[in-house]
Amino acid sequence: MGGKSHRVKTLLFDLDGTLIRLDMAAFLPRYFQALGKRFSRLVDPQALVRHVLACTEIMVGNRDAAVTNREAFMQAFLSRLGLPAAEVLPLLDAFYAEEFPRLGGPEVASPAARQAVELALAAGLEVVVATNPVFPLQAIRHRLAWGGLDQYPFRLVTAYEDMHFCKPHVEYYQEILTFLRRRPEECWMIGNDVGEDMVAGRLGIKTFLVEDFLIPAGGKAVPTRRGRMADLPAFVAGLV
């Protein structure tokens, strides 16, 4: 233990490409195909993809602290579909309960990431799943289960039902800090996206860039540390 490491109290982990070996760019086509099939009696699948992408952009762009990400998305989505919530929401719920779990499995698990989480928890650190909250909690829980991470007592899992901002906005990280009552210097953000994860450094949160599924586009932030998934257990061990 040396320097400021003894002050670290909370680790924020991104999910896809950090805690699990899921490449979201490869996953999304499967996701949209399954979602389009579920909604095909109401809307053309290709049109549905356009609607979801457009409404996700609106949700990510929302900076109104009084509006949850889910509210921002659903207001735009229902408006674009021209359909009542009573017709759309049961289909979405059924999709995430039935189809979504079949889109992935244990092949995305990262033993190193799981070990890092276990080391952090054993040392008494808070662990947050700081995934971009553009999905419902149910979808995030399924992805955690694919990675064998669903049994851990995470302090917070950021999902679109509860969060009011998305990455790459620093307000997303500030909302987490406020919820946890933590100072930035007490935290590390660990993620694979330079533009979305390393931006936490602007608040004074230390950052670790995971390079296995590196997403460099759109980000100029310089991480505090960098390495691969395999390095995460040693990195966490060095903090405690």
C-alpha cells in the first residue's frame, strides 16, 4: 500500500468489453434482428432499427436531470411509432424476458475480470457496474449472468430506469458520485472506451483503460493506467 491507494473506496467497471468479453458492435446486429422479429406485426423491422437508433440518440443527448433515460427514450419511441404504451411496453418486456437471454451465453465470461471483482469485494471496496445506461436493468442483468457475475453484491448497476444521463457526459459520473456520496479521488473508472469511460477523469476520477476490446474513437482523454483484462486482478490487488 502506497501513495494515495489507501484512499480508494469504489471501483466503477464498464460492462461490455471490460467485465465481459462482449463486442457490442458485433452483438447489436443480433439484438436488432431479434427485436425486429418480436415487433414485426407492428412495424417494419428496418424501420424499427431506425427508430431505436434515433431515440437512443435522443436519450443520450438528454441533459435534463428531471427526466430518466427511460422516460427520454420512451417518449421519443412511442411518438415515432405512433402507438400507445399499452401496446408497445408488453412486447418490450416479453422481448427482454424471453429473447434477449438467448442472444449470449457463458462464452463471453472473463475469469480475470471476475477475479478482479472478487478481490475488490473481499477487500471491502464498493463495486459499481458503470455500463452506459441505455438498456433496461433486465438486459444488463442478463449480460452479467452470461459473464458469471450475477451473484455479486454490486453497490450500483446503472440502468436506464434510474439514471438521468448517459456516457460520455460527465453528468453520468457525477450522478454516480452523488448517489454513492464519494469524492472523485476515492474512485477508479475501469473501461475499454476512451470517449465514454476515460472522460471520468475530467471529474478527478482515476481511470484504467482496458485494451482487449479497445474503442478509441471520439476520445482524447489520457488514462491514469492501461492494460488488458488479464491485468485486472493484479491492478485491483495493488489498490488494496
